[in-house]
Amino acid sequence: MKISNVEVRDLVKTYGSPLYVYDQTMVEDKMNLFKKYLKCPELDCDVIYASKAFNCKAMIQLVSKKDCSLDVVSGGELYTAYATGFDMSRVYFHGNNKSIDELNMALKYKVGTIIVDNLMEARLLSELAKDIDYTVAILLRVNPGVEAHTHEYIVTANIDSKFGISVEKKEDILDLIHIISSCPNLSFDGFHAHIGSQIFDKQAFVLEVNKVCEFVSNLGIEVSTLNFGGGFGAVYTDEDTPIPVDVVCDTLIQAVKSNVEKYALKINKICIEPGRSIVAEAGSTVYTVGFMKETPHKNYIFVDGGMSDNIRPALYQAKYSCVIDGKEDEMPSKHYKIAGKCCESGDVIIEDAFLPEVKPNDLLIVKTTGAYGYSMASHYNKALGLPVIFCKEGKSQCVIRRETYDDLIRLENDL
């Protein structure tokens, strides 16, 4: 199997196993698509890469190269953007519980936009921003009450969500806007909403736009910017049918234009935050098959990674597909349960993979791991962090090196 015209077996020879591999061309093409189709003569449009999906210096450099903005959700992601030399005026800083240090860091780095999540944050930010020498744009995250059909852990807009203020709490929202507007260095620009992940029904986005715009109309204040978040899907298995980029962008734009006309709104900017949909399908994880065993009901394949490099199957039963390098064209003949090497019964990557006959030392490639694989990886069982390799036009480059055992204990002190 080749990834951007680079043989997987050659990658393993060069960088070892297991490893994350990204098709850099696919990443760039996806950003190009969002930039191409999120356009409207009547509106300023901003494509903001949600870096929690996959964040490293090389990825942020690609975001800058493609003229996208950047969404960060922590001090670490903020620092990485700053250290990479990203234009901080194009950074949107999210989070439901930003610390004082993180907010001060954002103001020190002159972040362009802060998405405020609650009243307590607004009060704190208005104090911290009194003495800064620039103006920060503020969006308030609201909960429109739209529930997309997805796993409960990644639904973000139900009535009891930890994120944002319900659109039903009008007085709290007006109080928050007053707090922000009373600080001369903060500019209240509008609202942010996000309704979930892996959304395959475009009507969910129409409903989101309708609810947010109706809310803005009823609020009785002028708003210039609306950010509709992300949630655009990716293909993990044959069950997944994402909305094409051109369709989802046009759906959002037409819904906004319709509501602007209906309610006579003064909206002049809309934003979206694709993350998973940009990097997920471009990424794969390459494992080497180790031991194998048969139980009364299962044929196990054990690989040299597991939940330490991909927690999603254990966390919320995420499904993946895979291939065996060199056997892509062979007919499947056997059902396998693919498990990792972590000391947990739940360390299963794929519950049922129908594959050609598998042998030890085969290379097993799990597809669509480009989002939340590296980002959510852990050192459980003192597992080494995997390297990340970018491939483009027949060439490979290591953008994150493999950890060593010395790396694992570098922060530890003796008694």
C-alpha cells in the first residue's frame, strides 16, 4: 500500500512501527475545498481549523500556508501556535474553564478572538483586559438546543451540555454582553454555537442557523459575527456518508442569507471550524501484527500499539476499518478481533475486521486516524509516543519524532 506514493513498508523500515502517517496532499486539498466553497459576496467568511483534532507545529504551518484561521482550546495549543509563528490575530481561543494564566497568555500574545463560555469568565476577562494595548474580539458561546444524531460524549448542544449558555437564558446573556461591552479593550462581535460531531444530515446545520438567527433577532441587539462551529463528518467505515464540502458550505450560506433577510439582521461575517473533516481521512496508523490466538468465539490479532495511541474505540465505541499491506486486493476470508498490547480487556481497536488471512509481522493499516489519534494519545503502561510522518508526492518527512524511554522519565524526580 502507498500513502501519497510512498510505500508503507518503506516507512516502517525508515521510522519503525507503530507510527502515524498523514497524506499531506489530502490535508491541503481539504483545506482548499473549504476555502473555495465557504465564499459569499455579501459575507466575510472565515475557515478556522479546529486544532484539537491534530495539533503540532507542522500542521499549524499548513494552516497558515492555506490562509486559514486557527481554533485553540488550551494554553498548550495557544503556546504551540505562538511558538510556530502563527498570526495570533487569526487565533480563536475556546474553552469552558480557561485559567487566569491561559487568559493572560492569550492577551499577552494578542489573540484576535476569545470565545467566552460563561458569566464568570466574562467578569474575569473584563478585569484582565483593562490594561492591554489592543482590542480583543469576543464571541459568546451559546447553546441553541439542537441535538445532532451522534454519540452522547460528542453531542455539545443538548440542554444540559457543559458548553455555553442556553439561548433560553436571555437575561444572563444580556448581562454578559453588558460586562464585555463595558470594557474598552473588548469588542462584543457575536455568537458561537456548535451542535456535535460526525453530522451527516445537512438539515441539522439548517436548524442550527435558524435557531441562532431567531435568537439573535429576539435579543434586540446588533450582531456582526456568527460562528457555527464544526461537526462535519469523515468516513471511518462503509456506514459513514459525510456531506460533501461544497454542499455543507452552500447549505450554511443559504441558510444564513435567508435568515438575514427574514429578520433584517446586520450579520457581515460567518465562521466555521472544521477539524476532523480536514485531517481524519488523511491519517492512518500503521501497526505490526505480533502474536495471534484463537478462542472459542474469536480470532485475535495483537498489534504493537493500542488504546495508548487510539483511545476512541474504548472511549465511545468508535468504529474503524483496516487493510493488510500487500493484501488489499485479496478476498477477505476470516473475521478477526484486533486488540492492542495495553493491559486492559477494553484495549480493542476493531471488534470485527473481515480480512484475508493474516500472519505475524504483517503490517496492519487502520484508516482515518488523522483526527484525535495523536491528540488523545497517552502514556498508559508507559507506552512511547508514536512518530508522525507526513507524506507528499513520493517523499516522507518526520514532523514529530518517536519518543524514547528517556523521554518517558525526563520529568520524574528521585526520592
